[in-house]
Amino acid sequence: MQLNSCYLDELKALVQKYGHKSFRGNQLYTFFHSSKRTDIENSNIPKDLTEELIKNEKIAHVEILKDYSSKIDETKKLLYVLDDENIIEGSLMKYKYGNSLCISTQVGCRMGCVFCASTKAGLVRNLTAAEMLSQIYTTENKYSIKVSNVILMGSGEPLDNYENVVRFLKIIHSGEGKNLSYRNITLSTCGVAENIYKFADEKIPVTLALSLHNTDNESRSELMPINRKYSIEETLTACKYYTEKTNTRLTVEYTLIKGVNDFEKNLQDLKRLLKGINSHVNLIPLNPIEEYVKARPKNNEIEHFRKKLEDIGLNVTIRRELGADIDASCGQLRRSFKEGNSDKIHSTNQQGIS
Ligand code: SAH
């Protein structure tokens, strides 16, 4: 286990194994998660212990490889590089209430949603807890900012990397670490129902977001293969269980695709499906990718759909589009970069945002 993926208790036990007092574990933990550093040779931990740790243990590093600033808003799209040279992406969005960072949970993804760029080359590997944490820490360090909201909505399916994601959540929330409230974290899932139940029983009250995107099983299965395993009804029952166990509200993500899921029938289905679930619908305009060149509805059509949903009694918001000029949708930037097309995107290397 990488040292910066360890819980405090695990670090305390580890340093004791090396013959040191357990408080050295506390020092290491705060060095990683409060000072947000990884260069333990420069910490106040005894030299013999750091030498042993460096020799025998691993520490994960994540660095910002490139950043791209939107010219239309203050969004930054980030490419991070991992120790094994894999590249992942994230986006930093500035809102009135603070900085929100969208991070990745896997290199690639194996869920196969037809409209999503992240999954086109399959899953490469899971990220460790330290690699998820470090996306936040390196971003905070580089731009001298505080990230106040974290969104697990970059590449990857968080509930397909369950153990590492739960570990990440517990560490980022810990008092000796960043102490981030669970309320300020959103976990977006395509609906791995079995793990939604498991997650509910951990009683970690983040905002769960379900990528629904269609309202009947046949059509949803065409968009999202996971639906062949867990039907819409099974998935929503799991989500309801989560909201009740954690006393939270479900976000239902609905990417509007013209002529696919924007019919009157979809409105009525949504009403029926969401009945009795503490939820709100977040409409996302489709960001077309090469393999899925369906049209996004026009802004007035999206607004019309929103109004109709509201009229039938649902809570609805439209996702504000940020960074539309910098491939800010799931997996698109990493792919452009790997294909050597990212230079068409404006890049600013050192510019801070605050
Ligand atoms: N695997 C998780 C999180 C990553 S995707 C999930 O499925 O929820 C984050 C969100 O972006 C999901 O709602 C996903 O369906 C949506 N998304 C992916 N590609 C998109 C695209 N090209 N246009 C609009 N939304 C997209």
C-alpha cells in the first residue's frame, strides 16, 4: 500500500513496525494530507525512519502536466501525469461559493456508455486513494487555492473502483487531513446498483448523482450497457435506499440528446420513476464526440424540457456549461492530447486562477 493511501491507524502501526513511536505516523499523515507534500526526506521525521520508508515503501505522486484555460469563463482543464506515465484529466471550476474540482477515479473506464469519450479505449487501471487525493493537493498547491467542492465525475466509474474510492473519501474527510465535509462531495455513477447498497451501508453522506439519461430499459441499455445488468427500477431503488440511509438528496443526471430522450413520454416516465425519491434532475446538454454524433437540443429546447419537468412537479436545474471551448467533457481532453490534437486548445502553463 502506498504510504499516502494509508489511514492514520495504518501509518501508526507501520512506523511502530519500524521501531518508532506511533506519533511519527501522525506526523506522516499530516505531512501528506494537511501540508499536502510527498517529499518526506524534508519532513521532521527522523532520518533513519525516512530512509527505511523510502527504501521499502511506495509514495504516489501526481503532477500537473498541462493546463488549459477557457477563454469564455474561468474554467481550467487539467491533465495530470501519474508515476507510471498514465495521464488522467480533471477540471477546475470557479463558482461564487468557491473552487470545485472534478477528478478522475480510473485511467479509462470499462462501462462502455456510447456517448462518453473516457470509455472508448477501455479500462487501463484503477486509481489508488493517494492518486485521487493528490489530484486535489497538487491543484491546490499549484494555483495557491483551496478546493471547496470535489466531484467524482472525471474519467472512470467510482463504484467500479469501490475500495479505493471509499478510502479516498474517508481520508479527505478526516479531521487530521483536509477535513472536507461529505456534503461538499458529489459521486457520479452510471448505476452499479449492488455497490450503491454497499456504499449506503458505509453511511458516507455525499451527494450521489445517477447518470440516468433515458427512461425505458430498452433505450437506456442502448446508451449504457450497465443497464443490462441492473434495470432502471432496480437502480433507482438502490439510490432511494442510499438517500434514506444517508439523509441526502439524489441528483439525477440527464444528458439531453435530440430525438433520443427528449420526448413527452420521457417526461411522464421521469415523473413516475422519481416518485417518492428525494431527488432533483440535472439536465446536461450533450457534448457530441466522434463516435456519437447525435445533436444536442438547442438552448430554448432544453429550457422547454426543464419547464415541463418543473410543471409536473420535479426539481430541475440545467448544468451550466463551463469550459465549452476546452473539451471539458469527460475524457475528451485526454483523448485529444493522446492523439496529438490538443494544441488546438489554448494552453496556459503557469497562470493562477485566484
Ligand atoms: N462514470 C460516472 C462518472 C463519469 S461521467 C458516471 O457515469 O456517472 C460524468 C457525467 O458526464 C455522466 O453523467 C456522463 O454520463 C456524462 N457524460 C459523459 N460523456 C458525455 C458527453 N459526451 N456529453 C454529455 N455528458 C457526458
